[in-house]
Amino acid sequence: MDWISHLLFGLTLGAILLKYRFRGKIIFLAAASLLPDLDILWYHRSELHSPLVLLVFALLPAIQNRTLFFPLLIGFWSHSALDIFLFDNSNHTIMNLANQVIENESISRSIEENVTRYIAADGIMLFYPFSNEKFSITLGEESYAIMAGIIITIAVLTFLWLHFKQ
Ligand SMILES: [Zn+2]
């Protein structure tokens, strides 16, 4: 999933799960929901996407400050959860969308090639370090759009609820 979905999903989960302790820690949660993608610098969806490795990363700062543990863990694990879902581009959806905007087939094709190269992934290592096997759920055009719509809707509703509650 893309970074905006990661942020929205992480923040929404945090708003629901942390409630009153949420506000001061929002920045940690937001950062944690994006941090696993630092591995794009060497190898995307590496060990840095594995839930157990991320648990350790949430525990280390918690030695200094225990209140950081849950915001970090929620941010990290929300990232892993979303990255299990992959987008099925076998119908060249990305190229067709690009072509509708810029109306140039060869540029659209190179956009697709670049996008798929950077987001290329085959799931996450759910049980690393016990197993290197990668797990994924592939979504087609429609189900991917539905997922994104659900995330955005839940995010909007959560923020409205938090806003009008006080
Ligand atoms: Zn990722």
C-alpha cells in the first residue's frame, strides 16, 4: 500500500485504540506507520516489515519511556498488516490510468514500469526470523479500490467522532 494509506490506517487505529493517551503520541505513531518503508533504500519488504522485528523496535525505545510502546507498535503493525495486500496490475491498470491523464502511450508505459519497479513486492515475511516465507493477499482493481475507500471512510469517521466527542 502507499504511504497515505499507511498514515491514515495507522492514525485511525491509534485513535480507536489509544483514545485519551493518543494526542501527545500522535507523531510517534505517524512516524512508526511509515518507518518500515525505510527498507526501500536497500530491499523493499525486507525483515523490517516483519511483525516480530518491529516488536523489538517498539520495545527498545520503551525501555526509556514506556508510554511510547503502544503508539510505536500500533504504527509498525498497521504497516505490516496493510502490506500483506498486493495490487494485481496484470490488466495494466496503472498504465491505463496514466494514459487517461497524459494521453501518451509510451510515457504511460514507462510510468507503469517505474511504479511497478519501486512498489514491486511479494508480500511480507510474517514469521521472520523463524521462516523467510512471504505471505500476501492479492487484490484486483475493484477490491483494492474498496479497501482504500474503507480505510479513508473509517479515518474520516474516527476523526469526526474524536472531534465532536469533546
Ligand atoms: Zn511497506
